[in-house]
Amino acid sequence: MLAFDIETTGLSPNRSKVTVVCTEDYYTGEKKAYEFARWAGEGQEKHDQLREQLINDFNAATSLCAFNGVRFDLPFLRTALKIPDPVVASWVLKTTDILEQSRLLYKTTFSLNLLCETNQIPQKTGDGLKAIKMAESGDFDGLKDYCEDDVTILNNLYRQRHITLPKLNQVQDLGEWAHVDMYEPVPTPIPKPAEAKLPASPPTEDFLKEQVASGPNAGILLDNLLELLGSMSQDNWKTLLPVSQHKAKENIQIITRKVKLIKIRYDMEAEELSDILNSMEESAQGSG
């Protein structure tokens, strides 16, 4: 899993720029910084090199994690760096986002600092405004350190695994939200009633109807889900589920919402999304 965070000169991707993107590998601790602001004076060729490196590293990651990355970081990168829609959509599908999961499942939001305070983890060293000022003043070392703090915090939260969600005072096992292969050994699935278990083969229409029926978006995207998942092999569609198998009902609801979010954020049609998932499956088969 690759934790990532971005810093920008403002909130609008049409008027603002990406100053730095930082990543940290959950398993190895390796850190990388794509310092667009530091090398801005080197011309378009250097900018393009950084952009290409970022795209390649994000594509190569088995999974991604961020805090508010689904609704801010990834759409910003898409617009500001002119990254193709299919590429960004594939990143959304493999991103675990604590804030986004809490927003979708529990209808609550909170700051990263509050999350850290609640779980007794060292907080961020500044805020977004401070990061903007550091970029303006040319304090690129300070900017990189600030951005790197965020990705280290994210990985530390996942290393703690069982965290308390602010406002809810509810303990959450991040193993239920992370990529299915993230924690080793993989947790043994908790037995659930038959209707909450994953089917032995890719989901059928009846299964999806059953699982989505009680959700807030009941039935809205059933046809799209069928189109997106219908042609995928069993192993490949399972890898898209952001949480463990024993949480199958929430899995389907989260994927439903993610599909809807991608369509809204990136103005994409179901056919385009289907092509993305098909290409992901072909790529996985080719590497097998």
C-alpha cells in the first residue's frame, strides 16, 4: 500500500498548482517526493518527468491510501497535471480513504489532527495555509517535510490498525477497509448469515439486488454495477472490494458509491468505466 498526500497553491485545480506530492510505502517505509515547485524553474521537461514518475508509481502500487484523497487529492491531480480520466479512475478504485469511508458509512467527517489526537498519534506540524506560504517563500525542504508528515501519519494509523473514530467513539478495524491482502496473515473471515457472504463466482443480478437493497443508494446504480462487474473474473472483481470478505454487504454498498462518485467527479459514462475495469483485468491476467 502506498500512502500519498499533495500540497497545492490553492483549492481550485483550474487556477492553482501542485507544489509537492509525497508517498510512503506501508511495507518498506520508502519515501518519495515529487517536488513540482522546487523544480519549476527547470522547465516543462522536468515537470513532465516528475508527472510521469508519479503516474508510474501510482499505477504500480497494489493499493493506495489517503485522507480526503478521493474527493480532493485525486481530482486535483487529474485536473492540474492533466492526468487521463481512466488512469485517475483506476486510482480511485484502489484507494482506501479513512475520511471517505467514514463519510459514506457513518455520515461523519473530522480532521486528520482530531483523528490523531483521538488515537494518541503525533499530529501534523502545520496546516494547508502554512504549506502555501512555504511554497511561496521557497522553503521547499520545509514543504517536503510537512507533506511527508501526513503520509507517515497515515501509515502509522494503519499500523495501529484498530483506531477510534472521532465523534462516534467507535473502534474501527482498518483491516475491514484496507486492501484484502494488506495485513498478513489475512484475518480469518467472521462467519455471517448466508446473505452477507460473497458468492462463489462474480456477483449475479439477484446477489447485487439483495446486497444493495437496504443501502442509501438502493437500486440507483444496479445496471452500472452489472455492466462493470459482469465480465470480470472472480479473483479480479474480489480485489476491488475495499474491505474484508466478511463485510460483503458494506463492500457492495461502498463500490456502488465509488462508482457513483467517479461518474460525478470525472463526468464519465458507465461504458468508459467498464473499459477501465476490463483493461485492469487484462493487465492482471497478462502478468499472471
